[in-house]
Amino acid sequence: MALKKLAPLAVAALLVAACSSSATPSPVAPQPTATQPAATQVAPATPTPTAAPATCTTLTVWIMNGSLTDAAASQLNTSFENAHPGCVVNYQVQQWNGIVNKLTTALASNNPPDVFEIGNTDAITFEAADALADLTSDRAALGGGTSNVSSDPGQAWLASLNDASMYNGKLMAVPFYAGDRVLVYRTDLFKTAGIDPTTITSKAKLIAAAQTLQAANKSVQDFSGLYLPGQNWYALMQMIWDEGGQIATQTSGTWTAALESPASEKGIQDYVDYYKAGSTGPTNNDEANPNQDTLFQQGKIGMMIANGWEIGSSIGTTGVVTSASQVAAIPIPSVTDGKTVPVFLGGSVIGIAKNDKNMQAALDWVAQLSTPTGQNLEIGISEIPGVKTFAANIPNTPANATLLVAASEAAAASGFTPNAVGWAAVEANNPIKAMMTQILTGQATVDAAAKAADTQIDAVING
């Protein structure tokens, strides 16, 4: 699934999600990790730019379409050029379609880009191919704090983006920005049903709200109090992590599927409970079939788990939902009251070409991103910034309403797909989707379906 952006409405800050269609092995399993409170987190370093070597006349930077506005890019490039007289930034906007192949070819050439953006789940492809510069000794100067371990207070970046940037214990990329899912709801239906969104702070309370909405809107055909299609496996992963489970784990370089673990099965059961509480979604398809945004706009959904940018596409000029005032978002609650689920974090990281001829200049350009200026630029264009302290402290303004919710979730805990050589093969014939359909249709128990899915995953996950 390519990273994409849509224009945000005033109430709906733009979020992004990046997923790759390929992966390569990594010894670091992505673990959703709770961060320390903001007061104990290490603030990002603000590096002092070092004058680029005299040989730097041009620094080539590839950034993906939609990741930076023209104004934000201009500010970064102008600041860099002012600090590096004689070194001009050759800034190029790239398209997501085909970027992995294009970047692979470019990095194998004699003239690769110096700095380039990579989707977080694509990063392992280039890390394992030894195509990226080792940035481990520059972590602090790049704004990543003092530790490589995502759960340590001294590690400054969002957990999942930090994990995506690590390979064999080395820092091979720098977190850029992220996006995740939130609980989107109809404000008008909540008001009519007497539901206070601030009280939805646990699984039990979310189910109760779904059932209340279901009862209050029984005259609407195929109405879902909480819409979940049978195969929204991104939402499922979050519930599995929330219970302490994993899709797969890695030991001594070998990945093993873990859906049949007791913790993972609890997460699967949570999904089943939510589905049965108030969803009329199909048991054999995902959130795009039919498109849940369209159903929401037609007035058939009270709540849904969605990317922040989906709010914009859920409001139309005709139909039932036609105003931004009808839509808002809250964090996705955990099974534990007062907590939120670890969210699936899509996004991007920044790499530097191995043995780059403009290494110091490249480091200085990238270092800008984790400074207060760079982080505030990302917030200003409605992106979750990569530094935990900034993600946890988004300014509370109407324009940031959805971004504030999503960023607080990401700062608390996040995860992403296993960094395994065969993960692309897993997704190609996704047994997780089939597992959910079997469970929801009564063809198999949670335990039996999970074991069957693990067997299929194990057959391909290690390549």
C-alpha cells in the first residue's frame, strides 16, 4: 500500500500511512513499545551544521510526493544552503509508484542521490542490501538521542520508526514522519444517543457505545454502530499488540508466526467481540471493499477505525455526512481502561547512500529534520513528527484536532509489520484475512484458525 495524502479539512488533519509490498530480513523484531512520559524523554539534539567539504557543489535529495510542501522544502533547502556556501540542493520530488525499483537502480549506479526518503516498511530492503550509510555514531547529532533501543528513555524517535531504521544493531536511517489510525465517529449521532466521546476509554466502553448507536439507529438499513469488516488486518494487529501478542517473532535470525500464542488469540477474540457488537461489514472482505469512507458518508456508520485522512473522504457534498462538524476522532481505546492500543504506524525514514561523496553535507541536511524547526514544519503540514517529545505535544488547535489524537497514540505505543524476508509473500496470499473470515463465519475456532494461519506464514516468512 503506497504512502498517500489527501487534502485535509479544517477539522481533519491529514495523516499518512506507508506500507511496502516487499521486505527483507532483519534481526530486529518490531515491537510496539510504550514510551516514557514526556517529562522523562530525551529532547532531540540540535546539531550545529558543519561546513560541507569544498567538493560539495550539489547535494541531491529525493523526497516522495506529498511528504513536504513546496514551502517546507524551500525552508529546509534555503537554511542548508545558507550554512553551506557553494553547495546547492538538487531537490527532486519522486513518485511512490515504482520507487523501490528506481531507488535500487540509482543506488547501484555511480551517481546515486545523497539523501532519499524510504517508506518505513521498505527500509529493510535497502538496509539488508548494504546500500545505506551506517549512521550509528551520528545518532545524537541526528536527533535520535543516546540509545538504539526503542523502549529506552534515551531513544528519542517514535518506536516503530526507530525500529525501521535499525539493522543488525546499527542505525541505517533517520525517522522522518508517520501516520496511524484513529477512532472516527459521527458527532451528531453521539449527541442524539447521549454518548460522551471522552468516556470511551476501554474495550468494554467502546462496545457499549457501539450497541447504543446500533439501537438508536435501527431504522437505518445495514447500520453499524462500530464498523469493522471481517478482514481489516491492520486493526487486528493493533488488538493483538494490545494484548501483548505478536504476528511473528524472531529468534537467532529465524522468524516464527505467533498468532496461536495465548496473547495473540486474546487480541483476535477482541476483534471478534467488536465485530459482533455492532458491525454489518462483510466477513470476507476488508475496509476498502466496500469502501468504508463511502458507507460513512452515506450515514451507515457511527464509528470506524480509520486513517486520519479518511475523514476528508468521508464527507461529501450530497448524502448524509456533508459537514466537517459531523465528524471527529478520538484515540482507539485499549482493553485496559485509560490506555490506547499500540497503533500500526506507517510513515517514512530518510537514508543516505553508502560511502556518499557528500557525507557531511548529507548528514547536515538530514539533521535539520529532528530539530525543533524541522519537527514544527512537519506538524505544520499535518504530519506526526518523528521525535517522541514533539509527537506527544502537538499544539491543541482546531486545525490539529485529528493530528493531536493520532500523534498522542503514536507517542504512547506503536508497531508495524515483521521485518522478514518473506513478508511480501505472506501479504500476497494473506492468511490473516482468511483466518478472520473462518472465525467470523464459524468455520473454525480462534485457536484452530490461528494455528492454520501460523502454518501458512511459517512456510514463507523466512524466504
